[in-house]
Amino acid sequence: MATSAESVTAAVTERAAPLDVGRLLPLYLAQALATGSTNVSTVLASVIMSGLGRESLTGLPATVISLSAALSAGLFGALMLRRGRRLGLSAAFTLGVLGAVVGFLGARAGSVPAFLLGAGLFGAAQGGYQQARYAAAESVPQDRRGAALGVLMLMSVLGSVAMTATSHQIEWLAGRVGATPEVTGWLVAAALMLTAALLMRAWTPLRAPQAAAQDRLSLRAAFAMPGVRSTALAMATGQGLMVTLMSLTPLRAHHAGVDHAGVAALITVHVAGMFAFGWLTGPLIDRLGVRFGYVSGALLLVAAALTAPLSGSWLGFSMFLLGLGWNLVNIAGSRAMTRFPAAQGVTDALGYAASAFGTLAGGLTIAHAGFPTLAYACAALGFLPLFSAWRAGRPRPAVHSA
């Protein structure tokens, strides 16, 4: 008997109490730790490459991370559909531990290939654990999914704040292990990812593997469904622009004489924009629709790119706008994508692929034409989610699966 994807999803989530934060707490805390691990490791990878004497390749670690995430996201998505979210997320966090340890050892030894290997493993883990947002959205009724995603983002900012607050302790630890604070951050990331993996043992997902018939659609059929491609466009644009500017702006600040604590504070401002206002943006998107998220997010991404070449306090303002613009686009897109489980992993892969291209091209652009050229190119691309907003407003036929 044919059944709509909306009806199947509603049947799965009707048993859940609206936004049962207590039951979701292990998942939320694990994601907060994952955010903290990213702050102390991959965000500053460009500074590590500069310290290793590879100034022209400062965007390469972020590119490797994004490419690895792009390759793994679809695999993790398929694993979670077949074996469940908890197994998939546990595997992703465990892989993150391995990647962080390898990255730390490689960077401390001055080995670029070993450091990039660690970055690749860590990126592959990211392709899996970032899909925790779908697990959170599946655990609440459809009209509360934006709020669930917003709370997930709000909890994530705790990891960023904690890492900024412990920047001096990381500097002390760096002296003990004989490495720079940026390199030592990878060792700290390994501990955080290990804790996140252990937290998965305390979390029970609501949604059973293969609970919906739509999950068994082929990838081609999933992307033929109305709304999937325009949603993927918005999410890939937001992810690509955010990662590109997030990865390369700290290096610009470092070259301008900003110390480690100052760069950490700059990142915290950015992460605050990404996550701290989820309590507001999630419910707003629930109420006003995904078009609001796409339009407002696109305008903020454009504004962030246009102000990125400025100096002083404008740099922090730009990073905040970049995070908030990504927040709006990502929540709107993730909320829409919960209707299409079969396309979730590959949609994330497109976002990581855009990030990989952006960071690699961005590093080369900065080396040959300067940071402002990169920023203005990002501003032009920031308008793409407006097309997704237009598509989201068009009437769509009912979607059925056998």
C-alpha cells in the first residue's frame, strides 16, 4: 500500500514527547564535545601548516578534512539507515579519536603527510557524527523539529566556550608535551571524541533502522523527489562558504599579529553565531517556514563575506554573521531533509565537497590575489540559497513510495 513520506515520519515520531531534552541529553552532549574538538584542532589546522613551512598549502588540511567527510557521509548515512543511529555515531566518534591522535603525532613530529593522514581520518569521522542532527530531529514531532535542531546547536556552543575557557590550560599542556598549542589541540580533541563515543552508550534512539519504506529508495530516486535538489543546493552553499571563511580567516588574523588566545576568541564569536541562537532560529523556522531560513541566512552570508576584508572589530562581526547565516540555512535545510532519509548522507557529502573545493581554491586565491578577492567571490555565491527559497515556495505534488 502506498504511503506518503510525511505520514510515515509522523507515525514514527508520534510516540515522542515534544522536545524531550532529557532523553536527548547524551546525544546533545556528544555533539557539544565534537564541536569543541573541532575548535581545538581542525579550525586551526591552517596555522599548523604554516608552522610546518607550507604557507602556500594552508588551505590543504581543511580540504582533506572536507573531502574525507564527503566520501564518508554517504557511507555513514547508509550504515545508520541499516544498523541504526547509535552504531553509526559511535563508529564516527571512535574514528575521530584515531584521526586526532594521528594528527597530533604527525604535527608534533613535523611530518606533513602524517598530519594530513590524521586530518583525513578526522574528516571521515565528521562525515558521520554531523548526522546527529537528523537523529535529534527524528526524535520529536514534525512541528518541533526546528526547535530540536536549535537546541542541538545551542548545546554545541558549550563545547566551544569550554575550549576557549581552557586555552591557557592547553598552552600549559603544550609545554608538557613539547608542542605548540595548536598541535596540542589535536590531543585534546582525541579525549573529547573518546568521551563522545562513550556517551553514545547512554543514548537510545527513537527511530529503528529501516523504519520507513522511503529509506529503501535508490539514491537516484531520492534525488528525483521534489525539494531534494534545491535543499541540497542551499545546504552545500552554506556549508562551503562557512568552512572556507572559517578556515582561512584565523590564518589572516594570525598573520596580523593576533595571539593564540585572540584567535581562539575570534573562533568562539564565530561558533556563537553558529550555535548560540539555535533556541531562537529553530522555533522561528518552525513557525515561518524554511523560506525564512534560506532568505535570511543568504543575506547574512553575503554580509559576512563583504565585511571579512575589514580589520579590527569588523573581523569578529564578520565571523559572527558567517556563523549565524550558516545556522539559518543549515537548520532550514536539515529540517526539510528529514523527509528524505535516503538522501541525507549524500546531501551532506555535497556540502563537504563544496567545503573542500572552497578551502583549496581559497588558499590559492589568497596566495595569488589576496584575501579580499576570496571574500568578494564568497559574497557572490552567498545569494544561491535565494533560489532554494524560491523553489521551496512552489507547490509540490504528493510523494509516494511503494
